[in-house]
Amino acid sequence: MNPALIDLPEAIETPRLYIRRPLPGDGPVLNASIIETWESLQATMNWAQERPTVEESETRVRHQCAAFMTRTDLPMLVFLSDRRTHVGCTGLHRMDWDVPRFEIGYWVRSSFEGQGYVTETVRALTDFAMGTLGAQRVEIRCSHRNTRSQRVAERCGFTLEGRLRNDAREPDGELRDTLIYAKIAEASRAGAST
Ligand SMILES: CC(C)(COP(=O)(O)OP(=O)(O)OC[C@H]1O[C@@H](n2cnc3c(N)ncnc32)[C@H](O)[C@@H]1OP(=O)(O)O)[C@@H](O)C(=O)NCCC(=O)NCCS
């Protein structure tokens, strides 16, 4: 099946959240959240090198919109149920549609940290990947130094499968190990001996 032909719902809804694809015009809202969260993003995300302008955020949104349309990446914005208040970003990335397999990424706006929104997002995205997209495997990858992210994976029932030692550099240049957490479709392992 050509992934570009896969129909996807307008949004994923949870008790508190509305999760949808990026759309042209989301740039200012995204930019405000990035600026608010800048110190945390700069410390953890390699793409956060320089504070973006509103125009750069709008450009990013439009590229994400195109990638979502062709199913080469599935970036998403997370809003409260009011559909206006931006909470953070997530998405299904680095996919292999043949498996199918996806990696969930996430960051939360500083003023919404520590309230369980990321956990709620990851649970919903995992259900979406395994239910709607037929995922056999969903991964979360994070630095060994990112304990908050590790707690999200563990709270959502992901299993720590491995540790890639000296796998990458942190934004500050420090070497990091990458922890790989995963969930698999249980039925796919029925009868498997290992
Ligand atoms: C990593 C990151 C996404 C974690 O965000 P978070 O707010 O800790 O995650 P959640 O939204 O799931 O909130 C969980 C916290 O809220 C608390 N909480 C409050 N209400 C809750 C609820 N209803 N459900 C679950 N947890 C709740 C939990 O106890 C937990 O606190 P604790 O970790 O101190 O025990 C965030 O720190 C971040 O954006 N960091 C920068 C970017 C980043 O590192 N991204 C990940 C790269 S791999």
C-alpha cells in the first residue's frame, strides 16, 4: 500500500486533549510555545540551536504539513480540548510502513509540564499507531540523561529493550547513550519462542 493513500482522521481526541496535524497559520502559536520552552528544548533537542523567528516557525509548520500529507512523517500539535491552547508537539516519526513501525517524539510547553499531558498524548498515539495504522512496533528513544522522558515511557508501559552506548552527542556536546523503549503488538508474538 502506498502510504500517501492512507486516510487518516482529522484529529485524535483524549479526555483533555485535541491532537492534530500542523496547518498553515500555526506558526505564531508554535513559535510562542518554543520561545516559552526554549531553555528546556535547547538542552534536549538537537534542532533547537537558535531561537526561531515567527516566520521560521511558520516555514517549519508548512514543511511538516507537506510531510504529513505524503505520510513521510506524521508530526502533530497537541492542544487542550478547547482546540486553541497549545500544549506541545508530538508525532510518529522515522517510520517503516512495511512493518509498520513508528517512533513517538514529544515535547511539552513549560507551563504545561508535570500535569500528565505527555503521558496522555503518548498513550493515545500508541493506541492510534497500533489500532488505526496497524503498527507492530512503537518506539521511544531518549538520552540516558533525560529522566523525565524515561518516566513518560515507563508510565506508558513501554519496555526498555536496549542502550546504545556513545550513540550521539547532546546539544551541549556531551556524549550520550540512547535508551530504546518499545511496545509491540502482542498478537504478533503469540507462539514466538523468544
Ligand atoms: C520530557 C518531557 C516531555 C516530560 O514532560 P512531563 O510533563 O514530565 O510529562 P507528563 O506530561 O507525562 O507529566 C508527568 C508528570 O506529571 C505528573 N502528573 C500530574 N497529573 C498527572 C496525570 N493526570 N497523569 C499522569 N501524570 C500526571 C506525574 O506525576 C509526572 O510527574 P513526575 O515525573 O515528577 O513524577 C518534558 O520534560 C519536555 O518537554 N522536555 C524537553 C523536551 C524533551 O526532552 N523531549 C523528549 C525527548 S526524548
